[in-house]
Amino acid sequence: MLYDVTTLYIEAESEDELRKVGFSKERRVDPQIVVGPLVDRSGFPLEIGCFEGSTAETTTLVPIIAGFVER
């Protein structure tokens, strides 16, 4: 399995419950979300997580694995 996390910025005037200003690899200050797919060896998605943009990438792995194990 592979888990890869990325941020997606949204060109919006303000934040909301999901879109938050956070660390951006592009050095942008736009609201963003954090997305992390868990995929199998062939690249088939097993679980996909979407988190607030201010969430640290390192804290997203445990909830994704737990959700996958539950299902």
C-alpha cells in the first residue's frame, strides 16, 4: 500500500469549515484542503481522506488506516 498526501488550494476570499489557510508547498496563502489517498500496489484507491487545510500531513495517516480497517 501507498499513502500520498497533498494540498489543494482554492481561490476563495475566505476560509470555511474545511478550507483553511495552512502550510502550502506553493507558498500560497489561499484556503486549502489536505487530500490523502491510500492505494494498493496497482494504484487502485482503497481509502481517500479529506482534511482541513490547516491539518498537518503527518497526522492524517492514522485516521485513514483506521477507516480502512473498519470497512
